[in-house]
Amino acid sequence: MQLIRTLRYFGLGFLLAFTLPITAVFAQTAANAPDSPTTPRLTVGQLRTKYADKQSRFMPVKGMEIHYKDEGPRRAPILLMIHGSQSSLRTWDRITALMKKRYRVIRLDIPGYGLSSHTTDEAAQTVQPVEVVEGLLDGLGIKKIAAAIGVSSGGTMAMYLAAKRPELVERLILSNTPSDPVDTSHLVQTPAFLAAQDRARKTGYQDLDFWDQYLSFFAGDPARISAKTKAEYWDFNRRSPEKHPIAMVARIGDGKQAAIEMAKITAPTFLLWGSGDPLLPEAAVHAITRYLKNATISKVLMPDVGHYPPLEVPDRFARWIETYVEAGVPKP
């Protein structure tokens, strides 16, 4: 029941943030430590040592250090990509590689995730999640983006940005984004995934098998999720415990304010959906369409794809982005 209550209010990612006790284990060892409840946590510094690369940049925003990447021609149309809960900007690695020759692609790690800093006490009390994205774009001097693209709760962030800053967001692309408090009563979970959750509840530790079962369950075709991706999720979700794990994640909450914000959106919107998602199937597309009543909606449903289309079918996802955005972007 705790799982169901949690997901109804927050959405998919908070299965992990709230139903599992957080252990206060801090790490000074490498990421190849034994995979068990005694495996040390990874500090942000250790994760940066392992995963930061020559494209990594850091910017102070609202007292927090935001890890972001800004790739592609400076004068090209800009695509902003926002990851979902329990994820990182690496969600967009393949899509960025495919699109950065034609577009300027900006992506970030939400505070508390990836290689960004922890959320400060002050920010948790005073900063709205959308202000993090605004601060990054303002710091980069960006006045217009061709499309704000988000998956899962990253789509929620993109919606709030489009509602607040209509002059900034030309187009909106949403993938498997909730519009109502999420109901999980219909989920039929596999025995292996249930066992992994039970093990994690008892130990306070989400082992590599947990992430294998999690990503497999929410995929349309589990074979599409690589071992490398699963290992990255394991690493990033054993970073030092967060005092404010969801403070900078955009949330639907009880849905009342979210409905008001969605009605403000006038930007043309593309719903690019994995309708094989066990959590947010085709019915969720119809629901979000009703809320986006002042936007011109286009839709593509991919019945063979689950909750994370950018991870499962990045090449296909990139082609659909390009097809949609090209309609409003002049050729060079």
C-alpha cells in the first residue's frame, strides 16, 4: 500500500525515493566495490571523477552547482532536454550525439541527481524546481529555445517552463509525462521485481539487480536497456544520501495547480509516447491532451516502447524530434 500511495501523489520515480529507507553510509571506495548492502555510497566527487567528461560544465544556480552540457553550433536552434526522476542527463546521450550537428543541445542534471550538487536547505525552502532551468538558461544568455523536451517528471518540468515563460519555449515535446496523480493499482509486477523491492526495503540498498528489474519492468522490450545503462543507474542512485531528495523535481502533486499551469500552455506540443508503458499507457495520453486544451497537439504512440523512450529507442526518438521541430525551424 505504501508503494501505491507514494506513486499516486508523486509519480514513478518516488517509488525509489520514499518507500525505501535511506542508509547513512558514506563512501571512499571505487564504484566496483562488492554489490551488497555494505557497498559504500558514492560521493558526488567520486561520481564526477568517474563520469564527468570534456563536455561537462558546472554553473552556480540558486546556491547550487548545476552540471550541464551544451553541445552543437552556437547559432543553431536550441533543444533543451530534461531527464526524469532517478535519472540523469545521460538519458539523452545517444539522442544528443545524433542531433548536435544540426542543433545546439542543452541538458542538465537536476540538483540531487547525476553530477549536480546536493539541494541546499535554503533552496529546498525557497526555490521552485523550474527556477533551476530558468537560471541555467539565463546564465547562458538564452532567450529562445526551439523545443523543451522532457521524459517522465522531466516533461512536467518542461510543461511548467512553457507555462511560465511562453516567450522562451517555441515548442514542447513530452514523453510519458503524468498529468494526474499517478494510480498504480493496475500494475502487475513481476515476481523478480517484487523480490528486488522487498530486498531493498529490508536492506536500505538498491543493488544492481534491483536496477535490472526496475528498468526491465518499465521497458517495452527489456533487451533494449543495456547493461551499461543499468550500471549507471545503480551508480547514480547510490550517491551520498540526499537530505532533500525530491525538492528540485517538478511534481504534479494533487493535480490542482498542475491543471492550472497546463491550461496556460499555448506552445505547439508533441506527445511522443511509449504506449507500452505499464504505468502511463495510452489512457495517459488522452488525459494530458485534455489538460493542454490551449495548445495545438500532435501525437505519436509507440506501442512497443515503455516508460523511457529516450533510453529504449533513442534513434527513433531523435528522428521524431527532428521531424517535428523542422516544421518550425528554417533551413540554414
